[in-house]
Amino acid sequence: MTQTIPCSLRSLPSHSIFLSPSGSAEGTDDEWELVEPPTSSFAGQKVSRMVMRDRDLILAVGSEVRISSVGNGEAWSIDEARVGWYKTLKTSHPAFPIQQLILSPSGRLLAVIGVREIAVIVLPNLGPTSTSSGELKCRSFMIDGYLYSSSSKTEITKVSWHPWGAGGNSLWILTSDGKLREYDILQPEDPAQEFSFLPEHTSSSSRFTAVDPWSRHATSFAFSTGTYDFSPLMVYVLMGNGDVYGMGPILPLHTEIPLGYLQGLNAYTELRARQLSGVRGLDDPEAAAKLGRAALQSQWVESLVKQVKQEDENRRAREEGSSSPLRRGSLLGHGRSGSTSSIDARSPPAEGTVRIHPPHLTEKGGPAPGVHRPMIRQGPIMFTPGPREDEEDEEQVASDIIIFDGERQDYDGTASGHHVFLGLAWSSGRVDIGVMLDQVEPRWISSRDESTSVPTLPVIESIMLSSSHDDTDSLSSPSPYFMVDPVNPDTVFVQHPTGVASISISPVLEALKSGHLAPCKCGELVESTLSNPIVGFTVLSNITLGYSLLALSGSHQLAAVELEYRVAELSDTNPDGDKHSAKPISDKETRSLLLTSPLDYGKTLCELSEINIKQVGGITRAPLQSVCVEVLKTFGTIHNHLQSCVRRVLEISGVIEQRLDLEIQEYQRQIRVLKECQVKIAGMKEPARLGRVEALLEEQASLSDRLDRVVTALAGEYRPQLGEVEKKWFEELERLKMRIRGGALSRGKGMSGKVQLLKEQLASLKPDIEKQKQQPNAASTASSLVKVDEEKLGAMKDQVTAKSEELGKLARKLEEMELKVEEVELDVGDE
């Protein structure tokens, strides 16, 4: 039965992939031919012989590349003292000693770098059946074999993949002569672009020169970072003496740029051009240079926008013509001829990106029509404060440069307000950290921009690593270099010959928010010696091996260090920052938070009690005879459950701690208010203030009595009285009432009584008239009666008519008098 060992971080150093060539049975006599000629400089090479691709560990040993899947959770077999398995990649390119392994952003390509040669390997996918050692054939090719060969005079000092290269195929190579070249992997024979960061060297007849030779030796370069301005398009190159030069804007030949960034860049350039065009005083040469520079920048961005619009129109035309039978036939014929270019064979751009190319080049790499100005190399950047005199005398070389902002990129077209940091690593173990307050802007050779200003960079801290040394062999040992932590962007790792150190700028970021400075958080993770230097390290983060750092020494000994995950402190209850934030919570905010967001302690304790650590079972107390896949899966399930429980406990405790801090602040506020009240009450109880209060009360009582008397006098003085006119009106009204109604002695003799009498007489006559109308035969009798009383009735009608007219006149006169009386009463009430 084959013995196995669990896959873990502790057992990883014993894996067979780390066996030295002397312990491997695969060595051949041909390895004696892989000897590089001595380098032309005393600067040590960057050495990075180990990378991690997801769950696959890739290692360079001599001239061979090994790969093994170490993060899949499967147990490793033990066969003849060899733990696990690995595959040796069999390639077609010539073998050479490998110094660095650089993995592409897509994870499909691996750049294999020597001192003067460079090759690219297309990595295979390790399937589940790959469980035994052996060779694995894969495709590879050399990069510009004519320029980069063992007989080249220049050395390769830095290699990097551009993050915006189409398909991850843009490889950038810097050589010691200051030439930065871009290579498209689909056309690796010739460089797509070339930029020179050093002027052409002029020969001199004199043997002696005052020029520092390290000032003409390029050691590293870095792509800048940013979110909305030209920062991501700038490239910085480091010289051996510490000079830093910038140039831009620089894009890969085939660029997949985020659409949000391009929109933000277009808005930024338009706004800046409008602001500078409205500024008065352009007689100043510096102001005129800024205006000319902004105009050139706007033209450059407009050319990119035109490319996007043209590509959009071409895409729509292709979609409209794709349904045509003639078009389909031409595409099929073109495919059979095999004449498709590499550009046509490229995959479409990723979602949220657009494909563009530099304005001075065509899509195929040739020079674009029109006039294109060459870019200006700017620098060297002036560091403030400069190096001390004792540091200038030291024999040290600047080996690597890094530019980072400490936070993840989000190209949404808005200004993020992040600070961009620059780091320099020196061969003596010194690391300089600076803040790029003034970004280097793109500039072209033009009469419109003749400014000679030099960019400056404030250095906030110089760190001397604890394992630094003064040995003279430090220049020939592996050079220090940087790598950003893939989990925490505010942390960088520095590999130097005697160890690996971590530098975190999180304290600096927190201090800068309040306008202060704080030292970086540094620590040595791995330590070694110059006789056994560190030749590679990588950071991995997966469920099997966790979040850890692996460092490899020259003797192929592996050091595994488990790193700590950062838990966001009280992210749900305090999104603006932690309790140590420089902005204190005001009294009003504290009081409103306590009242509007009460904390249910019973519910919180109930949630805490519901966390069941023993929920996952399946492991017996009996000792394990062997470790199989099922046991490892069970352990993984238990580990995940425990981690979730721990995270839940931390969340609940964070909520309670935040509430407790809030209550403490509220308690302090209440004590402060209570003390203020006590002081005010004690002041009010003083004898002088008591006498004054009593005098005020007495004065208030006297003033109240005086006010009452004044009001009474005013009321009596302004009381309204009836005049002669009003009295005559009321007398006239009384006479009219007596005439209409009748007096007390002549009751019923008034006009109203007479009218009532007439009504009664008419009512007595109406029944007789009705009977006469109902009896037609009695017409003669009625006529006789009418004739008898005709004279009487006529006289009565005349009297009734006269009385009615008189009554109408009196009624109208009465109404007019009532209206006048009401008006008089209203006037009297107003007075």
C-alpha cells in the first residue's frame, strides 16, 4: 500500500519539487555547457525562480522548469523518500540558466528570463490524471533571438507584462542600456515599440570622466497607477545611481483599456484645457507652457476617442453585413486561403474595455500618417530630502522601483483621491518610500511647451532592513526587488539576499487622511545568510494552504510563513472608519445614534448562543490509520465551519464593542453637561444674585399694577357714546314702529292691523265666489249679487291698493333705516 502524507503548509517544504539538481536523477552531462559569460557590471541580477499559478507551483531549477499541483487538497504519495510528484516542462527553445520566472496576467504564458536571453512558455493545464513525475511537452519560443542572446552586450534588467495588453500578450523588456521594448507574443521576432531612457553615448578621447557609470545603467522600470488622469499611462525607469526618469503617455500596441478610465481621462483633459484657457496672465512662460501642454494632451486623447468611435462604426457595419450571402462567402474564402493576420485572429476585448492602439502607430504596428511629436524624457526626479552625505559615500546600487497606491483600482471615471507611493530598493538593504504628490505629466517636444521644471518627490521614510549588511559582496549577490501583496494592496514584500521583509503603508494612509505622517509598519518574515541567499518567493491564498508566503533559498530549502488575514473592523456599524479616527463623533450624533439605533442585547446574545461549533461531525476519536481524500474533505468542512463561527463571533463582538464605545462617549457627554449645570446652579445661589432676583420680582409686581391702571384709564377714556344724529334716527324708528304696529292705547289701529282686517274680509268672500263658479245655472243670481255689491267692492279694492302701496313705501323706508342703524353700530364698535 502506497503511503501518503496530507497536503499542508507544514509538509510543503518536503515536496520533491524542491530537490536540488544533485539530488535529482534527471541530470545530464549537457548541463556543464550552461555557463554564462561574466556580466559587464558589478550589479547583481534579480532572481525570482518561483511563481504560483492558482493551485500550481512553478519552479526553476538550473535550466529546467518544474510544475506541480500543490493546492488541490489531494494527499501526496511517498515513493522512495520522494514526497509528491512534479512535471518537468520539455520545451523547444535552447536551454540557459534561468534567473526569473514572470507569469502573465492571464496565467497562460510564462516568461523565462536569463541574464541575456528570454523565452516564453505556453503553460499546460494539469489535469486530475497528472499524478506521476515525468516530462510534459509544451510549446515555447524565444523573444528576439537576434537581440537577446548569450553574445549580447546588454543585460536584461527587468521584465514585466503590461496589465492592459490585449489578451495578456504584451511583454515589456528593459535592458541595461536604458532601452525599453515592447514585444507582442503573437509576433515575438521584432519589438513592437522601443523607447530610450538614456541619451546616445558619445565617445570621448579622454580616459577619465566625471560621469557616474551607474547613471547610465538602467536597473528597473515600473508602470504607474491611477484612476482618472494620465498616471496609468506613465512609465518610470530607475538608474543604478538612484535617478528616476519618467516618460509618457505609453500604451501597448494592442491595448484593452477600461472604458470608464478613457471616459474619465477625456473629461479630465477637457476640463483642464478649459480652466487653463480662462486663466489670465499668459505672458508668464510657465503658464503658456502649461496651456500648450494641455492642448497637446487633449489632441492625444481625442485621437483615442476617435479610434473607439471608428471601431464602433466598423462593428455595426460588420453586424449589418453579416447576414448577406455574398459576405459569408467572402469570409469563408478568406479563411481557406489562410491569409488572415494575427490581428484578425485576436479574441474580442473583455467586457468593460475597448481596444485601441497608440496614435503614432497603426493597428499593425507601422507608423501612422501625419505628424507625431516624440515624447520627452522627464527627470531625473528630485527627491526631498536628498540623501545624506554618509549615504552618498556608500557603495550601493538602486536595484528596483515600485509604484502603488495601496488600494484596489476602480476605473469608474471618478477621482478617487488616493495617494500614489513610490518605493526604491537599494543593494545595501535600504528602502525609500515617497509620496507622488505631483504626478509627472505627458510631454512632447514642441515649441508650445518649453518648460524646464523638474518633478519633485517627497521621501516620507527611509527603512534599513534588519538583515542589511555591509559586505562588499552585496553588489554581486541577488538584487532586492519588490512585489505587491495580492491580498492586501497596501503591503509590499521586499526580497533581498538575506531574507524577505514586508512593508505596510496602512498607518501612513490613515495618518494622511488627517493631514499627518506616520511610520510604515515593517517586519522581517524570512531570514537567511549571504552564503545561502533567497532566490525566489511567492504569495499564495487558497483554501488548502491558506494565506501564506513561500521563500526559496539557493540550496532549495523552502520556508513557509503563514500570514494573517485582515478582518474589517466594525464594517457594518461604523463605515466611516474605526474608533481611532481623527474625526470625533459629536454630541448630537452620539445622542441621535443611541436613540434611533437601539441595540437589542437579548437578540445579540441569542444569536451568539445559536453558534454551534459541534454542528459538523464525521470524525471519530479513534486514531487515524491513514489519511484519505474523504478525511481531508471532512477536515476542510470542519475548518470552513470553524472559520465561519469565528467570523460570526468577531462580528457580534465588534457590534457590542462599538455599542460600548458609543455608550461611553454618551456617558462622558452627560457627565460634562451635568457639570455645566452644577456650575450654573452654584452661580445662581450666590447672595448677590439672590438679592438681584428678589429686586427683579418686586419691580415686576409694581410694573404689573401700573400696567393694570393704565389699561383701565385708557378703556374709560375711549368708551364710545351716542350723538344727536344717532338719537334722531332711533326716534324716527320708534315712530315708524308705532305707525305700523300701533301704540299701546291704539292697539290694532296701525297699518298692520288694517292690512290684517282686509285679509280677513277677502278670506270671507272667497268661499262665495268659488260656489258661484261651480254653479253655472246660478249665473243670474251671481250677477245680481255682483251688481248689488259692485259699488262696495270697488271702494274696497281702491282702499286695499292704496294701503298696499303705502305699506310698500314704509317697508322700504324701514329697511333703509335698519341698514343705517347697522352701519352706525359698526362704526361705534370700531371706535
